[in-house]
Amino acid sequence: MKRYAIFLGCTIPARQPNYEVSARKTLEKLGVELVDLDNFTCCCPPPIQSINLESAQAVAAYNLCLAEEAGLDIVALCNGCFESLAMANAALKKDKKLKAHINETLAKVGKEFKGTIEVKHFLQVLMDEIGLEKIREKVVKPLSSLKVAPFYGCHSLRPSKLLQLDDPERPTIFENLLDALGAESVEYRDKLKCCGGLLKGISDETALSLARDKLVKTSKAGADCISTLCPFCFVALDIGQLQVKAKFKEVYDMPILHFSELLALALGVDPEELALRSHKVKADKVIEKIA
Amino acid sequence: MPHHTGKAANMAFSEEVTSRHGGETLTSCYQCGTCASSCPVARLDSSFNPREIIKLSLLGEKEEVVSGDAIWQCCSCFNCQERCPQNVEIADLIYALRNIALEAGHSPNIYSDFASALIDEGRIVKISKFVESKRGEYGLPPLKPVGIEDLNKILAATGFTKPEKTEATK
């Protein structure tokens, strides 16, 4: 059985048990063992990179060292964690000078970055360890009546030079996985455009406009739900609908489900076990369609 | 076109930016505007334009760049960086400009909150005791300890300082 160190980050354990529960249940059901390591910290995403890029990279490297010591690759659920850790990992593996510089800092806490592990997004672990065909075989409740708008978010794909998850302009990994669950992927305009999540608290109006745009275009395309890969995208679009309602008097009633939640439902996990109470826009419509 | 402050000033600020982590690629920009036309924020808010931020930086308009609002409007989506034909690492460049701005005492107040949470909790979003106590109910394992001491040593060694909140918006 393949083992991975699970990297939870901050937002998922603080606010989205629905993501963590569904990710753990599905990976374990599909034969991936998850190990919770001591001492993981914040990954140091863009808000911290904005304060001090070097500190952020060194802290990311520290977390990579913890997984290296355990001899485990990392699976990240959050796009933000995936980006921070995968970017640092790729940059440090590539650039010897940078590695030496960061290792000077890490020596102060008794660590050394060696470059012996991989950082993978939840989707990559599904593809690498299980594969589309095996996933298809394990589906007990096909999502065949469901039209899903896949939303990659930004930091699963970009910067592609370092992340290398998929083609940054025409990705297919998410659509292929939805297809394996029997769902129909809905094409919609500006699919790869940002949710606005990182502008919250800085430029709230722009943030909400970006989220609203996503709701307008997925609704127009006839989606039953939007599927996300990132807790920030989830919040922007889920709680975002309450804010859109308050500000624009528009009601979309568009359920937002993490891909891991759709996967859990397709694999036959009881919806009662999925902490679906965490959703502001209820997922009942989606559950009914699957049942 | 903004007034600029002479060749020496241009060079000094360009060099300051390119010597910073993230800012190395500034001078490769030839102002084609691919960044601005790929930018989801610029589409909504005409006061934001990544090409303009680069131009002002190249012209040495340090004060306008680091004390203005523009650099904080970037949503870090990396569309521009992905598409730049000159391989200017624009999103990283904006981080470098923000790092410089913070050192000069300019930043939206929320960054002070992010820094406090990181230093105190090791996480930028605090996990309440209530939420933590619910984990068992959902069948989730207890949270592991955070390497807060090591984290703070790393922050200190890399010159991380908590940005102060500004009075006006405290």
C-alpha cells in the first residue's frame, strides 16, 4: 500500500471538515495510506510570500524536510499548500545556489533540504496511484445524471513551469476524473479564471465580482454544481453566494462540492458521514440526483 | 505619463528590485501588455494594470509603486506570468515589490493579522478549540502539534517582521 504524508494546511482543519473527511475516506478506500506527521506548519502561501518571500520559501522547505525525514511523499489537499510546497520543492531541486542558501537557514533548526520527495496534489495521487480505470471500476453510484462544472482554481495549475500538474491553458485531468465517476463535465466561459479568494479583506468588491462571474457563467452553462479543488475557491463560491445575494439580490443556489466529496459519493460513502453541514449552499439537490 | 526622477533614480530602483528574491526578471519587460490583457483584476478595475506597475518600476518611480494601492490589487493568479513572452515572473515580481513596500511601512492592515497568526499559532487561520473538539465526531484523527518554535527561528533568521497596522484604518 502506498503511503503519503497528508498536508492539511490551515483553512481545511479550521473550516472545512467536509474536505478533510472526504479526502481521507476516499484515499483510504482506494488503498492509499495517509500518515499525519508531527510539526507541519503553515505552508506560507501568497499572503506570507507578500510579506517576506525568503521566509516563506524557507518555511516551505522546513515542511519538505519533515516529509523527507519520514521518507514520504506529500499529498496536499489545498491548492495553496500544493503551490507553496511544490514550488519550493521544484525551485530548490533545480537551483543549487538557492538550496545552499536556504539550507544555511534550515541548519539553525537542525534540518537540511535534500530533494528526495515529491509534492502531489490530491488529483495527482488519484491518477498516479490508482488511475482512471481502477477508479471507474470502484464507482458504485455513478454520477451519470449530474452536470458538473469543474473549477481548477489558480494554484493547482500555475505557475506550470514549477507545478507541472497539467497544461495550464487546456488542462484535462479534472474532466477525466469526473468522467471516470460517470459525471458530465460542463464547459463554461472563463473556466480558468481566478475565484478572487486572495483579494478578500484587501479588495472585497473585486473579490466578490470574480466569484459572481463564476456563478453567472456556470449557471448559464446549465451546471448542477461546481466542483472545487481548493478551500479558498470553495469559500469564495459557497459563502460568496450569500454575499452575492446580499449585494446584488441574485440567488444562484449553486451547490459547491470539492472533487473529493463527489468521489466519496460515487464510491458509495453515506452522505451522512461527509460533514455536509459545512456547506452554506446545501448539497441536497446533488445528493438527490445521485440517489 | 508620470514625471520621473532621472536616470540615476531609475537605475537605483531597478537594481533594488532585480537584486531581490522574485524581482530578478524585471528588466526583461518590453511592455507588450500581454500581462494586462490576461489579468482578471484589470478586466474589472481599470485602475489596476500590471504592465503599468512594471513601467513605473523601470522608470524608478519607487515612491508611487511602493506607497500606492496598485501592488496590493494583484490576485496572485499567475495568468500573466504563465503567458509573458519575455518570461518576466510578474506575480513573483509583485511579491518582491510588496516585500519592499512592507519594509518601507506600507501594507493593507490584513497582512499584520496574517503575520500575527503565523508567529503565534504557526497557522494563518486559527483553529478554534471548538472546531478541534469536533474532529472526533467526524471521525478525524487529532491534530498533530505544529513546529512553532522551529518556525519562529526560521522567521527570525530570514528577517521576517510583522507589518504594523496603520492608524487610519486600524
